[in-house]
Amino acid sequence: MYVGAYRIEIFIPASNSLKAKRSVLQSLKAKLAQLNVAVAEVDGQDLWQRAVIGVAAVSGEVGYLDELPNRIESVIQREPRAQLLRIERDVRPMME
């Protein structure tokens, strides 16, 4: 079994308030959750135009976790209000 942790930095250029940012993030988090992953905002909560989202996934196949950043990127690119800045990933085998 493998665990993947992903740190995603997002820029929301048209956001002029935390409420506007929250609207974009809620939409993104719901779409990302459809990939069967856990999603949470993990940094930048007080910034209007930037966000850091953490995504976690578990799989028996390391290939699925290696491919997940491409799927995450695809979801974010379909959201016109957000721009993907960076995805960092850490995939490791689970300790038994």
C-alpha cells in the first residue's frame, strides 16, 4: 500500500475578498474530491488571491499516485477563476 501527499499552490487573480476566494476553493475542493482523495486548505487562509491545498490519497498501486498530479492539474485547469502555480508530491510506501 502507498500513500501520496500533494501540496498545490493556486493563484486566484480576480479574488478581491476572502469570500470570493472561498467560493473558488469550495468549487475546486468538491471537484478534486471526486478523484477519491482527501482535500483541505492548508496554508494562506488569510490571503485573498493565493491558496495552498493539501491532497492525500492511498492506493495499492504506486502508478495511480504517480499519475494523480496530472489529474489534479487537469481539474484545476478547467476552473477559469484559478491558476495552478505548483504541485509538490511525496509518494511513499506505508509502513507495515
